[in-house]
Amino acid sequence: MSALPRALTDSLQGLPGFREESFIQVHQSPERVTSIRLQTQKITDISAVFPQLETSPVPWTRSGYYLSSRPSFTFDPLFHAGAYYVQEASSMFLEEAIRQTTDTGVPIKALDLCAAPGGKSTLIQGALHPDSVLVANEVIKTRAALLADNITRWGAANVVVTNNDPRDFQRLPGYFDLMVVDAPCSGSGLFRRDPEAVEEWSRDNVILCSQRQQRILADALPALQPGGMLIYSTCSYSVEEDEQIMDWLAENFGMENIPLQLRPEWHIVETASAQHKALGYRFYPDQVKGEGFFIACFRKPGTPAAPPKIKAGFSSLPRKEAELVQPWLQDAPEMALMAHNGEAIVLTAPLAKEIPLLQKQLYIRKAGVKAGQLTPRELVPDHQLALSTCIAGNLPSLELSLDQALRYLRKEELVLENAAKGWNLMRFKGRNLGWAKILPNRVNNYYPKEMRILKAGLPDL
Ligand code: SAM
């Protein structure tokens, strides 16, 4: 990679934990850290996913693992099945931060404000009580589409993907119990992985990012319930984006800093802001097995207000249509079914309750799991249903070889022997990849065109 900007290393002198020599060295080293987090509702055994690799747990998570080398995820059908999410290890510390600051034993309403591509959202979903509601928001439209795809792969029915500006959340005053702001930043923490970011880095951009972070926080904070928790993070080492933001939050919003407990063997560095002595946590790649990261937690002052009254109910699916959908779903009475533009949507019951309000105030890209299109006589199942964790376990399915699975994921023609006619789930190692319809003389591949594998090449798993 290009040399680290001198203005960056100079600006970090004297900061807690900054060791110039080893910091420069680790950026020059070819060593790369690869880590993934399992979707434990789909798979719990890491050795079944990467039997050919050595794996070791990421210490601050329950389902994160380091891999001994980087496989080609594109050519791993289990990646497309949403069995795991490829995520940088330091940022998985959000799980520990949530555990230490939030009661995960009760359902809450959470917002992931800057959510694309979805690493933190999938983590938050897995960490919270399953009856929680998670709004995963991304302001940039194209990135919101990518976020929606990754949430589809993850498969949970309690997530809403929105495409809103942070200020739009002011229409939901005091609504959320937890707000995660993984802010857009100057990106110095990712220099090792992304050499281009080195070229783009400048002091001026750090200042611009800091101002933007303040704007985002100021815009969104009214949507946090008094007493609610804000978790702020960046992948920047710059004080202007980290410690100074902590001071700014304390100064302007009276936000109460919540310290976290660290284990010494994690080698995460505690840092305090200059004015308010708020504590945040720095991750340096020469000390932790992961990339550069910063995280801090704050409680919003005040006592919680009663949640807003929701007047309108959601339009639940008429009984006849619900009967078409039920056989495709796990027998879970707590799921709600909703009709939207001729499609059937599956939502957890607590999310269904919130939908009318969210729909009124936000631009929803995706809510819960789309079960499929309703025709007078049948449900045409959707890809979201295939990848969801609420799909029935007894539907017709076909186990594919690696070669067949890759053909399927490229949306190529398939020849399948002994397949039952009609809708079949295409599976790999027992995990759903999507749908195919078996006709008397051919197989229709229903893998979504926009999600198909385009890259040429062979698996190097
Ligand atoms: N949380 C994501 C994850 O873990 O996968 C990564 C988020 S990335 C650090 C920051 C996100 O903020 C980007 O997706 C970016 O598009 C979005 N963003 C950029 N400008 C923004 C703004 N003014 N307000 C809110 N979000 C913004």
C-alpha cells in the first residue's frame, strides 16, 4: 500500500495506545485478517461452513470467527444462502457494546441509522430479543438496495429497511430505545484493507467528516427515547471524529457517557475526551486482530416518555389468502401476514404493530419477509421467503452439488434428475439458495437476476 499520510501519523502522536512504529509496520505487512459472523438461526457449526480452514472465535462475539485464509466468498453457495456475513472483526465489538448497555432480554425498538451494506444491522438483529423491531436505514438509494439484499440473505422477519435522510427521523420523536450511528468517516481505520482510501485521505476531509457526523447526530437524536442508548462508531483514528464528537455530544445534548468493561487480553485501548472525560474505545490493527475502529456509548438524558399511540392497524391478509400462505411458513403463531400491492408479507407481530406508523413517516424499501405474489389460487413464492428463517421446513427441495449450486446462482440452465414437479427449494449443504420451478420438460431458474454471480472463475474454497 502507499505510505501512510504523514499528517495522519503526526496527528495521532500522544493519543492513548498509538505506537507509531508498530502502527506503520502493520500497515506495511502483507498480513490480512479475515472474519465472518454466522447467522446462527441458519447454522451454528463453523466447521460445517469452512471445513477446509482453521477458524478461531472473535473474542468479543458469540458467533464471529477468524478464518486462517480468505476463501472466495463469491463462489461459496453458503454465503449466498445467508449462512454468514463477512464482517471485519473489530466492528463486531458492537455486539459486546450492546450486551453491556442494553437489556437484550426484552423486546426493544432499534435504529441502525447509517446501515449499508448491513454488517452492523445483521449483528444488531442477532443480538437483540427476537421480538424487537429493527429499522435499518441508508440515505443513499443505491446503497439502500444493497442493504436490502443483505437483509434478505440474513432472513429475519423483524427488520425494516428504509431509505431516509437522518433528519426524517425527527418525525418519530422519542421512538427508539437504541440508536446505532456507524457514521460515514474519513476511513483511516480501513487503510490496510483499502489502499485507495490512503490516497483520498486529507485533514480537510477529516474536518468535513466531523461536521457531517455532528449534523447526522443532531438530526437523528430527537428520535431517541430519553433514557435510550446511543452507540456511536467510526472507522477513523482522528480525534475530530472520535473524542471530539464525544465532547460535542456531552456539551450540546447532555449525553451521559456509559463506560464499557474491557478484558486486558483484547488489547482494546480506552480513551477519554478532553473536556468531559467521556470514555471511548480505540482499536489499532497492530494491537487487536482486526482493523481500526472507534466506539462509544451514551445514554440520552431524561425519563422515558410513553410510546406514541398507533391509531391505524395494519391491513392483515384476508383469511382465504392467508390460507394460501400458511403452508409455506413455519408453524409460528406470533407471525403476522400483511397484504401489500398484491403480495403477501410476513412480519413478526411486534413489527406488524409498528408498520402503519413507520409507513407514514418513512420511505420503506423492505419490511419483514416478502412471502410472494398472490394469485387467486396460489402463492408464487418470493426469493425473500426462500432465504428467510420463517420458511416451513417440509417444502419440496433438492440438494445441489457445488457445481450445480454455482450454475443455479449464476442463473444458468439446470438439468435436475428425479425432481418433484412444481416449486422446489434449491439447497446446498441443507441451506436454501432460492427457488426453481420444475416443469415436465425443463427447469425454470428463479434466482433473482440482480443477485446472480457475474464473476467468472472457479471456486478456490
Ligand atoms: N454500518 C454499515 C455496516 O456495518 O455495514 C457501514 C456504514 S458506513 C461506515 C456509513 C454509511 O453512512 C454509508 O453507507 C453511507 O452511505 C452513509 N452516509 C453517507 N452520508 C450520510 C449522511 N449524510 N447521513 C447518513 N448516512 C450517510
